[in-house]
Amino acid sequence: MASTPDLSNSQAEHDNPDINRNYDGSTQTIPGATMGRHTAFQLAGQHMITNLERLESINPSSGAMFWKAVLTALGDCADQVEIYTEAALKHGATEDEILAVINHASSFAGTPRAVNTMRRIAGTLASARQFERPRETVVRLRDHDTLIREYSPGAAGTPIILIHALSMDGRMFTEVAPSLTSAGRVITYDLRGHGYARGAPLTTSLDHLVDDLKQLVDILDIEKADVYGASYGGAVAQYFTLAHPSRVRSLCTMATSAQGHPLLATRATRAEEGHMQELVAEAIIRWFLPETIALNPWFVRYARANVEQVRVEEWAAAWRAMAALDCLHRIPEISVPILVLAGKQDASATPEHMKPIYQESPNGTYVELDPGTHMMVMEQPEAVANALLNFRKVVDEKC
């Protein structure tokens, strides 16, 4: 094992925390933000420093996030923690990503240090916040817990329920939901097998997910809602409207169709055969524009992480449920207003797949976004929010 330079503090270093020893043992006066590097070297040597500096040059936010974890573990580094928080935010890290780093660090640093870190950076996070933080509540359904996020929970009028895509969770509406609060209360929740509801008994069908949603609206005492779903969530929204028409005032299907395909079930089989890494890459390429993937913004990182961390059995169950989607022939039964929101660049639910819903609907509206991708909720949030608000306004006038 390579020898480690003597990094013990001299009296001068004790009196001036901005004096830091270099990795060769010499000293220089540098801002206290180097404390994370100092500690990382003590933990794992120059090899870690070299690799992390390389990471910083490629993705500055990732480097800043790592140093934050080190400082959380070290404790008593308030100024340095704030410096790295500001750096991470500057380079595109989200509040949720920063909180996740602290949560992970707490497992080896301990809860008190994690709490102290949170207290120190709370003001920095609040001042940088661009969107309203929702009220989060854990709700117990029949056989599992889920997490609901409520925006403007006390608002009057018909609530909007947003249902997320396969592999995502309610956080995919981070930039859309706050924009909808001008119309009233907005609710997201995590579907069985996703987000907070991971580990629930496996999904057996779309009807199974409808039963979950029915119990949720009963628990929340929601008599009638505007139900808007994206992709997998759009399939659930259609089935829910058909099963419980009296509980739905309007319906929106985003980036979804009304007819499944056997190809979708192969994604389940391939995952079970050990090809999950291939599926991660395919999903990201299918969901976003190439130039967006190259920029790697928060929602691409979020989507990729969700797929990488998925349990294969939950992924497979969800895709088999989606493959069995079959309600196009029943769309004429839906009398409430329907918005069919398609994306011109959507490689999964193409406009050709979505137009039949509008064509079969007795009260439908078709809107096609350009640009508009499969994950338009995240990639084109402003356009999506505007389309939903315009639709909601029309529904309010009709009802």
C-alpha cells in the first residue's frame, strides 16, 4: 500500500483553518472549500482525488455533490458545505439531488450530522428554489403505501390528478404541477411498483392500478377530479375513466395510446433475461431529443437513475400490464371532455398512435406539440402546462 503523507495539523493550521496541506505534504493558504478534498485524500489517497478531479472537469455538479457528501460525513464544516451547495446548484444539480446526497451520507455519517447539514443549507436551497415544494404525505392503500404530493392543497375547485409514466414517479411533474396551481389543487402520487410504492405486491393489470386510484380518491375524499396521465399513467387514466365515470370531470392522455402492442411485453422478457443495461440506453434514446441527452439536465439524470435502479420484477410487471392496454373500442363510451396531447418527435406514442383516441371520442380535443417528445412533461414542461391550462379553462366553462 502506498504511504500517506503526514497530514497532521500544525499549530498554525489549527489557528487558521484556511491553511491546507497539499498532497505532497507542503502547505498553502486556500479557501476552506478544499476541506472536502483533504478529507477525501485521507480516506482513499491520491487515486480518489485524481478520479474526482476528472469527474469535476466532465460534470461539475457531480463533483460538488461528492464533496458535499464528504463534508457531511466530516461534520463541523458549515462554510464549506454552503460553498459546495452553491456550486452544485450553479452547475445544474436539483434540490432533490442535493437532498439525496445528504440522505445517503447520513447512512455512514449519522443522522445528527445530516440534520446539521440540512439546517445549514436550508436557506441556500430556499433562495434558489424555482418551483413550489409540494406537501408530501404517505397514504396507506390496501396492500402498500404510496406517497402523494399536493400543490396548493387548500385550493377550491375540482382537483387535478397527475399520473406518471412507467419507470418514473410523481416527481416527473416537478415543473408542470406548480404551473397548474393557478387552476386549483394539484395532486401526484406514485403508482404501485414505482417511487415510494416500490416493493408493493406486483402489478397484475391496468385494472389493478385503477383499483388503487379508486381507493386513493376515496381516502382523499375527492368526489370528482380532472385526471391527466402521461404514457403508462395515460393508460391508467383511460381505464379509470371507463371504470368510474362519475369520478372524472375531464381526461387528458399525454404521450400514450389506447391500444397496447406485443412489443411492449418483450421489454419485460429482455429484462428478465439480464439485458436491463441495454434497456436503459434504449429508453433514454427513445424518450428524449439527442441534443437534450447530450446536455444531461436534471430530468435526463432522473429518468436514467429511475430505470437503472428499477427492480426487474416490477419493470416486467408494468410492461406486461401496458402491453395488455386495450380500450380504443370503448373510447366512444367516454362522454367527458378528452384532451389528446401528442408530441411530434415522440418515438414511443407517435401522433399516429394517439390520433385514434381523438377520432373515437365524442368530446375530444387534439393538440400536437412541436417539439414534443415522449417525456414532454419534463422536456417541454411550459408547453405542456399551457396546453393543460387551456384545456382546463375550456372544461371550467363547460361545467
